[in-house]
Amino acid sequence: MPTPNDVRPFRVKVPESDLTDLRHRVLATRWPDRETVADQSQGVQLRKIQDLVRYWGTDYDWRRVEARLNTLPQYVTDIDGLDIHFIHVRSTQPDALPLIITHGWPGSILELLKVIGPLTNPTAYGGRAEDAFDLVIPSMPGYGFSERPRSPGWDPDRIGRAWHELMGRLGYDRYVSQGGDWGAVVADAMGRQAPPGLLGIHVNMPPTVPGDLAKAIDSGEPPPSGLADDERAAFEALSTFFAQNGAYGVMMMTRPQTVGYGLTDSPAGLAAWMYDKFAQWTYSGGEPERSLTRDEMLDDISLYWLTNSAVSSAQLYWENNNNNFSAAAQHTDDVSVPVAVTVFPGEIYRAPRSWTEKAYRDLIYFNQVDRGGHFAAWEEPELFTEELRAAFRPLR
């Protein structure tokens, strides 16, 4: 008789009937009129989403990514009443540092597949044996193959506690944590909790905006005088984000269920909702195909569709309902473990060093790189790997 603490093997096997239903829905899409402008100011352009969705319904092959996932060691385990899915790859190096990486929205475990080999087997990718990691990549509750919460309460703090439980269950009494997007929020939560054995965290979307500036951004005020050039650029980037591009987050914070009805019933609607963020958040000038392949984007979109994750993933916004860029809102002054930060140029905002040093009391690593965006591991896996090796080297 299995116990709640059992770690059970997992394999992906989507019923063929689900794939057939998806193709039928895609090919029956009722399309809106074309946008009335020549740019992306009204959202995803009809031509682009039609090309993507039509390919999805004809030539796209989900079984390809399913087979790739099933070459990896996957498991599920019950934590706090919820089955959590995760990938767990142990390095062959005896002194590998255990690392748990958390994805975000609209990402998934799929955005991290390219870094598994380089992180766990560095010598095969031009690295040093002493930079090896044991890697744990969980699907967040309500995302992908993890169970969907049936009641409220699965916020970043609870997820952080669950991740510590998971690492202990896997036999790790010392480890590090990494994340971007929601993964950064979870890593910061773990840094505040500072559970025994957590050596440090690395984030690539740090909440560094000083409290007074965060309030000014929220109020739509102009940048105050006295800001350095990089600080003014960060202020203006976030002001633009909240004024022009942040409505998706407000909708999911306040009405995840309402938003989810359309995303759950319409594959084209889900694809447009997610493609919009791929376009805005990759380091691609609004052309995500420059950073990600068509298949890579559809792999991720399909994962959300086939696991019915539209509502459950959006509920995390409702649970948190916070400014994830504000140092004050995220209580970064309570993060007591060592912190490493990498700033990618295509991120929603580029955190200045001055703000980052004020936000984290024990900042051990800070680097601004020259390529990559919000989906750093997906877009630039080699650079992302190099950053994690350098960031965590002092904690080995």
C-alpha cells in the first residue's frame, strides 16, 4: 500500500482522443476580423496567429515532445495533499550540487529542457566537472502534470515550503534554488524562509524596485529627478509594462476563472494569449520566432491545453496579487540567504545594480549579460548555464 511520501515514476501518455479533439477544435476556429493597425499595438496580429494555429492543427506532432520527456527520469509525489510532478536528473559527478529550478507563466518545465544536459554533465558541454549539479525541475501546482489545487492557499510561500520538502524527500540536506518569473518569486520566498540546507538562490527576474518608486510606477507618475540612466530606464520600462502590457496580469489576478473559460474552450484563444507573451518577453523585437522555434512555442501551448491548466495556472496570480517587481512588496530585506542575480536584456525590466544591492542584504553575484530575455534558459541555454555555474560556485 503506497504512503503519501512515496516518490512514484511518471510517464507522459496523452490519449489519442485528446489530440484528435484538439485538431478538430483548431480547424474549426472562428476567427475575428483583422486588426485595424499595421503593428502589434492591438495585440497578436491575425496573420501570425493564424499561421501558428493552422500548423498546430495539421503538421504539429505532440508525440515528439512526449517522447523527449519520457527519456527523462520523471516522478510524482504527494506533498501537502497535492501530487507534484518533477524531473530529477542526478549527475554522475560525486560532488554535484543539488539545484531546484522553478519555471513561470506562460512557461513550464519545457523551457528548462535545454539546460539539463549542460548543468548535470558539464564536461560533455565544455564545462568543468566541479560545476556539476543534481537537477530537480518541478511543475508548479496547477501547471502541467502537477495536480490542480482544489482549494485556495497554494501561493509562492506554500510552494517554497513544498519545494524544501521535496528536496528533503529526495535525500538532499543542502541545495540551491533558482527561478525566473514565478520561479523567481518562489525562490525569493524560499530565501525569506531560509530552511535548513538552503545555501542560496539565483533569480533572473529580481524584485528590486524601491518602494517609493514602485508606488510612483503604480500611480502612473513620471520618473523622479535624480535617477541614474539605468534606473530611469528601468522605471520607464516598468511604467510602460503596467500601462500598456500588464492587463493580462490584472485580469488573472482578479478574474482567473472568467479568463479561463475562453482559454479552456478555445485552443486558438489559448495560443494567442500565450503567444502574446512570447512576442513581448523574448529578446526578439516582438518576433518570437527569432528566439524560439514554432514547435517549441506549440509544445508549451499544447502542454497547457492537454493538461487543462489555463484556469489553475492563472489562479497563482489571484493567490499572490502582488507587485512582483517591488522590493518592498516581496520583502527582499527578509531574504537572509546569499543571493545571485543575472539580468538579461530582454527581461520585462533590467534591474540596476544599485537597486539590486539595496534590495538584497547578501548579494554575492550580479551580472548583466548581452542577450536573452524573460525565458532565459529557453532562449539562451548556454549562457544561462554559464551564469548558474558562476553564480553558485562560491556556495559549493
